[in-house]
Amino acid sequence: MRHRADFSGGELNVIVLIKHVIDVELNVRVRDGSVVQDGMTYVLSKWDENAIEAALVLKDAHDGEVTAVTIGPERSGESLRKALAMGVDKGVHINDPATEGSDSMGYARILAKTVTRQPYDLILAGRQSQDTDQGGTGPMLAELLNIPLVGNVVEIAAVDGTKLTAHRNGDAGKEVVEVTLPALLTANDSLNEPRLASLRGIMAAKNKPMEILTLADLEIDPATVGAAGAGTEVVEMQPPRARAAGQKFEGAPEEITKEVMGLLVNEAKIFG
Amino acid sequence: MSETNFYKCDLRELEFALFEQFRLGELLASPPFDHISEDEARMILKEANRFAGDILGPTLAPADREGCRLTPEGVKVPKILHNVWHKYYEQGWNTLAMPETWGGQGAPRLLAVPVSEMMSAANLAFHTYPQLTLGVSAVIHGLGSPEQKALFGKKLDTGEWSGTMVLTEPQAGSDVGLSTTKAIPNSDGSYQITGNKIFISGGDNDFAENIVHLALARIEGAARGSRGLSLFLIPKIKVNPDGSLGEANDVVCTRVEEKMGIHGSATCALSFGENGGCVGYLIGGGSSKEGDASGGMQKMFLMMNEARVSVATQALGVASTAYLNALEYSRTRLQGAHHQKGRGEAGAVAIIEHPDVRRMLMEMKCRVEGCRALLYYIRRMDDRISILRASDPQGVGELHDYFSLFIPLLKAHVTDMGVEVASLAVQVFGGAGYTADFPAEQYLRDSRILPIYEGTNGIQALDLVGRKLGQNGGALIQRFSREVGDFAATLKSRPGYEIESGKLEVAVAGFNKVLAQYLQFAAGDKLELILVTGAPFLEMMGHTMCAYLLLEGALIAEAALAELEPESSEAQFYRGKIASARYYTRNLLPLAIALADTIAAGDATALEIPDGGFSLAY
């Protein structure tokens, strides 16, 4: 499934995976086991903005083309248009009701069929989407494509010939990883400061190509994706548990310190 | 230290005004605006909101604290504004409503209003620089010679250079005709300029390579008064024919004002040609020999009218963010017991639960929305003019005159209301609002300039009653009265709006009564009774207009509400729109009704009091 690894200082073609998600900055309400749709607004998932920025920086340095891909209903087109306004060259929108209810694996299957329709050197994605916070799609796609994965990337240090060096935040600190292209990277939000879409960018976006595809176009069996093909099922949504109110102490510092220490030792039993 | 970002904007509310009430979609369906889609317009709003929030918002307090300083090298504006100036131009926000032929995006001005509103809400002091620069660019593109357009227009549009509007002199404030700045013709067609100007916003700065001043000066031998003034383009640094910068043009900033607010905006005193080396170029052709070079005021008014609409937009932006900050605070600040439910589990209730706080929030909300409706209504007319220009030139003339009727009303009413809203915001914050920990006090300080600059609100009232009322034989003001009267009559048949339609009818009747009385004052040689009541007249007209437009919005909200689940968030939004209309009509429109009585009564007390009666001590 490897598509192209002939980048050697020429053009670098990058595919960015993006997702249009519920704006979690707003007060998301959960009722009867599912998220209340009323009053919801949707935005481009924030780590995807880092992935787009990284792709555009690479494009500036190496030329080539940046293609953004998204899966979702009509409204997801807004995030694609935003990606185009930020400077992405081309959009691909998989808009098919049968994709609804996909889990990470389902998305990865669809994306695997999508990205292999054109040559690419690098795939960039957010390290997770802001709505489900699963972080599964990128790694699963890399597996399906049989290409190297670097997750949680905080710096793209060098692209040299067919090699790319990335820094990632690992368990024990920063890891420096070298991969052979094509590869898939998922972006941490400290990777860069995403640019804002400029007015000129917004106006230029309408002249950029936007491809709209169905599962049939991609020759995907609807039974393998969407809710029908999902190996996982969200049984119920629960709102985060409300935290108990904090306790406020007033008075002279020595007295407060004494009081707080007493509570920590005797009630919270922190100092066993 | 990262700065708290207090910028707030309710996009849903802007979208209502833009798309539902003032039907931007219709404008986007017609040339010259049909190259922009509604989706693009929505994206422009969202991205402008993000720019205002992420880039400008955090600069509000730091730029206020640092202020502008005069140094031997010129004026230093707050460092934090340098970066945002360049980003603003990189992103092209100044080009939104600029015609395509000038290199702009050619969007309707109606769409540019909410964008300006957001920028002003985020940092009013900053936004004065690009707004003035845009105004200067418009004059040069509109009236300048091909050379002036090529040499100066483009650099103003890229933000490499900035622009200013130069009118005021120490002895010539509202009375600009007293200007003494002189222009003496040079042999090459340029002029030698000498004079001192004050209160020049953005008169000097250290983020633009050059500054283009548009200044009023009197050509030697020209008539006295404002009609003898000509408009000149005076660069800070001379520009060579190839566009490169030459030597300094003997324009020196001699002072930066210490002000109450907008500390990030450099208010400068400028000396032109103190060493005899200041060159200016006449704008809009004509020559001193032929005596047709004056008309500078008319040319400046191209910019002034635009600037007056901009000032109203600034006021709305600040008022809106002040309201939303007060609202947020009122939901989190716990104080006191609810008058029925007691203190509750938390020991106190959020202050939004107190009736008097709710009243203040309602006062702010309905003023902000009323002013927004007024502004968008007028801006829409401007875009209608652009659409008509191709098809119905006669219609353009009428609509343009009607548009000009509203300029003084818009400028004065919205800026007065803006200060009231900012003051109410301080009140909702209580003691905290008087401190610099919260933005309310800065909003109040910043917005206080708005009733003053670009023609004081007193001047606006004079323009309205002294010039605009009589324009076209009184046809414009009658058209206004008819428009509101017709709406009131329609509203009468709407169940549930009996109180509102009744009050609006009474207000229109009062308005007509004042117009008739004004005719009698004029016939009876009592002009002073019109002049002394200009400001209340403007206030009366402003309240009437806002109530009318809010009620029109309420009917749109009613129709939308019929399709919605009553408790859905959209339904709550529309109920909020209806509440604004009702509150305004029931609580503020009665002020207009009362004003009609007092104006018509022709009270001359303020005129007749002996000067010494004000106080003999001063």
C-alpha cells in the first residue's frame, strides 16, 4: 500500500486529516445518555489546526501540494473550507450517511481508501479529535497503510531525502525519531502556533478544488464502516462528575497554615 | 505574564442582525456583491471574531498602560501594537469592503460593520489607526490624481504607510473655518505648507514607514471661513517619483496628549513647515489661479461621513463587549439573598438574580441591540445605493439623501448610548468595576471620546436640525416619519403588541408635532428654540428609530419562534430579541414621547438665564 517514497528534495505532497467537531469550549450538555444537540456549534478540531499549520510550513519549504481530507455530513464542509482558507490547496470531503457512527477503525478504513487515490509523502493528523479524545484513527490508518507512525509530535526537525526527523513527547521525555517517508505524524498542540485564516485566504478558497465523495466512489462496503461496521459501541454518555466545592480559609497566614496542615494530616490523611 | 483577554462577542446576535433582519443574503445576490457567498460571509465573521479575540483582545490593557510617548525620534506607540498592526494588514481586514477596482474584496459595507465592531470591541485605541488609514485611502482612490493613487494609495492599503485626518488647530476646533494653516504655490504645482495642528489621531507612530496626512489649509488669497479651505496630501517623509522614500518633509510632532482613554492611540500636535520645508499636494485637482482649488471641506466630508459611521461602529463594539462582560460577571458573582428564594446552597445568589441587576442588564442589552439595528439599517442603505447605481440612477440620489439624513443621528445617538452602556457595565461590576482588575473602567474611559471626536454630538445635533431637517424641502424627515408611522400601523394588527404599537404611534405623533412646531419657531424668527433643542430632538429621533427597528426584529423573532421547541437555546435567543424590543419600547421610548412635549413647549430658560445667573464666581 506504500504509495510513494521518492521524495528527495523535490516536492513534498502532504495529506492532512481533519475533523469537524462539537465546539467543546461551549457548555456541552448530556441528557438521557447522549449529548444534547440543541445549541451545538461545530469547529475544526484544535489539534487538526496544528497539523494543517505543519503541512503549510512544509509546503513553504519544499513546495508540493497539501490536501485536506474529512469525513462527515454537509456541515463538515465548513472545516474543509477553513483549511482551504488557511492555505491548503485541495479538499476532499467524504459525505455519506453510511459513515455515521464510525469508530476509529471505521474512519481509518475509509481514509485508507481515500488517501491511496493520490501519491503522498506524508500524512498529518491531530493527535486526537477534540470530541471523542480517542486518538485512534491516525495510528490505525498508519497500520492499514503499513507506513511508519510518529504520534504526539512536538517538532518536525528535518526532512531530508526520504527521511523525516520528528520530536515527540514520550513517556520519559522528548524522543527524537527518524522515519522513512511516506509516514504518518500526529500533532501535539505545542508543535506550532496555527495561523488564522486571512480575509484573502477566505476569498481565495472558493477557487480551490473540493472533491465530494461517497463510499461507492471509494468502493467501500458500507457494512464495514459507520455504525454497521463499528467494533466498539458507545453505550452511554455521562456528564463529568461535578467537583465538590473547595474550602476557603481566611485569617493570618500562620493560623491558616496550621489549620490546613491539620486537615491534610488528620482528615485527608495525605501524610500517612 | 499572559494578559487576561476580556474580548467578548455574541456571534449569534450579529448573525441575526446581519442575515435575518437586514438580509445580507439579498445584497449578496445582486451585483456588485454577487461574487461573495453567504457561507463566505459567515466564515469571514468567524475568522474576524477569532482575530479580534486571539490577536487584538490581549492587547487591550497593556496598550492602555504603556500609552504613547514622544521621544526625540518621534512618537513611540505601545510595542504590543506593532505586531498586531502588521498582522491586521497581512490578513487584509482593511480590504473587506474596499472596491475590487482598488484592490479590495468588494464586500457589502453591511458585512464590514460587524467586523469593525469586533475589532473596536477588542481594542478601540488600536482600531483607530487602520480606520483612519482606510479613510485616507478612500479619499486618495476617490479624488486623487493617477500619480497620487499610484504613489500613496497602494502603500496605505498594505499597511506599509498609515494615514491621518488633519483639521483641528488650537483656535479652530468645531469652527474649522478659523484655520490659519497656509499653502503657498510652488512653481512645480505643489504647495509650501505652514501651520500648527492639534488633536491629530495617529499623527505620528513608529510602526508605519511613512504617514500620509490629509490636511486642510488655506491657499494664499483664498476666501475666509471654511469655504476657502483646500485639502492637501502631506507625507511625513517625501516620496520620490519611483515610490522610494526621500527626505523628511518638515512635519514634526511637538506633543502627544495625555488623555482620559484610548491611550494606545497617539493624539498628536503637529507642526507643518516650521523650517520652511513642508511640501503638500492638492487633492482633487483645481488650481489656485483659477480659484477652484477650495472645496476642501466637501472633499474632507467624503472622509468625515465615513468616519462618523465608523465612530458609531466603535461605540457599538465597546458597548457590546462591556455588556457581555457585565453579563458574565453577573452570573458568577455571588452576593446577597434572592428576594423570594433566599440564599440557597452557595450562601448567596448570583447577582443576575437580583431585580435591579437584571434591569441594568436589560438596559444594556436593548441599547446595544437597538444601536446595532440602527447602524445596520443605515449601512444596508449604503449598499442598496451601490446596487442601484447601475439600474436606477435617480433612485440613488433619493436614497443617498435619505442616508445622509441619518449620519448625524447615527453618530450622536450610538455614541451617547455607548457611554451609558459602558457606565452601566461599571455599575454591574460594583467596586470591582472601578478598579483596573476588570475592563469596565477602561471601556468607559475609552468610549468617552466617541461623543466628542469626528464632530461633537452637539455639532451632530446642529447638522440634523439646522441642515438635514430642511433638506429636500423637508421631504427626508417626512419620509422618516412616514416609515415609522406605517410600521406602527402594521404593528397594531399584531396580537400581543398593543402596548408597543400604541407607544410607537404616540412617539410618531409627538415627532410630527415637534416638526410642525419647528416650522412655527422658524417662521416666528425663533431659530434659537430649534438650536437649543437640537440635542433632545436627536435623542427623541434616536429612541424612536431604535424602538421601531427592535420591534421589526421582534416580529422576525416571533416568526422563527413559532417553529421551535420552546425551551431550546434558539428559542431562548429569539425570546431575548423580543424582550429587547418590548423593554426598549416600554422603558426608553417614553423618553422620546416626553421629549416631544418639552421640545414643542419651546422652553427658553437656558437662553434667558442671565450669564451671571449661571454663577458669578466663574
